[in-house]
Amino acid sequence: MAGSSPPPAYSDLKRGLEKSGSVSFFLFLLQALNSYTQGDIEGSKRLGHTALLVAIASILIGILMIAILCIVHYTTHTI
């Protein structure tokens, strides 16, 4: 494992959870950390990439839901 960076601390993972608000994101990060500590570097990279995609998808879905709510609210109420 020469040249590889150390796994992130649990406080960093907790901070990532607070920023994303996604439980599935946190679970993928924990699986990636577990894979890394067991020596499975490729599996850890794969799970980390999946965690990133889940976080991005949850952010986009949240923005879409807010946009739909605003559109419905401002088009159905008279000013």
C-alpha cells in the first residue's frame, strides 16, 4: 500500500454526512472505509465513487423538488 493516502477519519465521515444529509451516502462511505482497511483499494475506490454519485443525485433531486414546489406555489396562488 505504498503511495496510497490514509483512510479518512470518522470525524471527516461524520462531517460529510452533515453536509449531504444522505444516509445512503454515509453507508457507502463506511463500506469504502472498511474495504480500504481490509486492503481492497480498488473496491474502496469503487464504493467511494458510488458514494459521490449518490450524494450528487440526492442534491439534484432536492433542488428539483424545491423548484417544483416553488413553481406550483407561485402559479396556483393569486397575489
